[in-house]
Amino acid sequence: MSTKIRVLDADAKSGDVASVLREDGAVIARDVVSQHGVKSMTDQLAKMMAAEEVGGGEFMGNRTKSFGNLYSRGAIFSEQILLNNRILQVLDGTLLPQCRMGDVPVDSQSGAAQAGYNPATFDYSSGFNQPKRDPVTGPNCHHYRLHCAGIIEVWPGGKLQPLHREMDIYRPFIEHDPEQPDWVVACLVAGTEFTAANGGTRIVVGSHRWSADRVPQESEATQAEMPAGSALFWLGRTFHGLGINRTELPRTAILTIFSVNWLSQEENQFLSVPPEIARTLPEKAQQLVGYRGSMVGWSTGRDNEFQLRESTPA
Ligand SMILES: O=C(O)CCC(=O)C(=O)O
Ligand SMILES: [Fe+2]
């Protein structure tokens, strides 16, 4: 395993991106969003960002501007990120849901393109006696959905963000365990070029497999360097943090973190993207925001697949 962040080109198979992510704890996939897509997203937020003061507090390094509620700020974000097949396929390959969200490549034998339910499913109709699952092959959840999402600009000056794991928010209820499956995956789309000089995200490659007591040293981190439109993925168990910007222009990240459906979302998406806004988004985006149920998350009178719909009376 390399200590550098491996970079896969636009023509790499999503399955290979997911394999590197599972092996190294982070990976860069090039050209996941077009330059036009990136510009449309950053333009949409430009006015609001311009009105914001640089700050953000100690954990963010004191020189950032950031906002959550990303998917309530225009359908462009859903179009570019939540409906992005390459992103969804990488999530399918790491969070291992029963309900896949990306298109499955055409099966060379049957010719059938299979999307949706994984054949190795939980079968709730047979009661609660589910067979034991293999966490390495999954399924590890019924579906996955948004965990938190926003834009982060790093401005010149500031301090290093402490190296942290996204899973730390669940401590002490869930402690780091290198044998755990992946329950949280971050997908950061570069809104500007990322360099070592402008605060490219620091990643401690391989730290998802470390024992719980190992403390990361700054010298073990490598910075993500990539052009705008590339995506940096990291696992919820990988140590990382934003860097210091030593240039004159801000560095912009469009950060979407996803988690398995049975964990509580970090950002309360039902407040951030309330039903009246979610209804304006494509149905797949509504599911990914969290308007979807299973044995967890049901609501009486609602279609579990698309909970903004009334269910048809039996
Ligand atoms: O923007 C970045 O480079 C990473 C930010 C991050 O990891 C966080 O805020 O939790
Ligand atoms: Fe983070």
C-alpha cells in the first residue's frame, strides 16, 4: 500500500476506485464533475459566500467560510453530485447497500443491466431471522443517504485543522475498530484546483486500518492535489483534515458525506432539506437526502421507497 493518495483517471472503472478506497482509506478520481458543472455549483453560492465573514472557529482553522444545507441550495447540486453515476458506484462499492444507487455495468453473460436491489438481500417478509452477513461483501445497510453536506472555502492564513476521523462524532458510543466495515464515506469535489500550497486536504493513507490507540503524526499526512472537478473520497475511519492556504486565493471544496441508513445523520437533513424543498428534487435525490425507509425510518401512510409520496391504500 502506498502512502501517497492514489489517483485514478476518468476512464478507470468505479469498482477499481472503490477497491483502492477500501484498501488505502482514500482515493482521488479525476474528472468526476465537468468544469461547467463545477462552475454552475460555485456560481450558485458565490453571492452568499461573498457576504460571509472569514472565520469558522478553531476546528476549521479560523480562516474558512462554510455552509451546510447544500442540497436545499438549488437542484444543481443534486444533478451534479447525487445523480452522478461515478460517485454512486463508488458508494455502492464501499457502503455495500442492499439497494444500489449507481447503474450496474451490463452483465456480459445475460446482457442485463441491473440496478436497484442486490440479489443477496435482507428478506423482511421472512421475519427477523436474517442470515448472518459477511461485512466484507455486505450488504451492510438497506440503503445509504446524506450524512452532511456543504461548501468549504479555505482562505489564506489560518491553522491546520486537527487530524480527525468523521466517525469521531459517534464516540464514545462507537470507538474506532479497524475491523469495522465502512459506514461513512466522504466525497469532496474540488471547486478550485487543490494544491499543497492552497490547503489541499491532508490524508493519512491507511489510517482506517490503524489500532484505536495510534495517534497520527503530521509527517504521516499527504495532501490531496487535484484539478477542479476531481473527487477525493475518504472513509469515515481515515484520519484527515484541511490544510493551510499559503496562496492569495481561496480553495473551495464541495463536500458531501454519506452514511448507512441505520446511523443517525450528522446533519439533520429533514430540517436542512425540508419536504417542500425536497419535493422539487429528482426522486433519486429525495431518497439520498433521506426520504426513504426500511425496517428503520418508516412512517405510517408513506411509500417507504419515496416517503414524500403517500402510500397506496392496500
Ligand atoms: O475541506 C477539507 O479539506 C476537509 C474538511 C473536513 O474534513 C471537515 O470539515 O470535517
Ligand atoms: Fe472531516
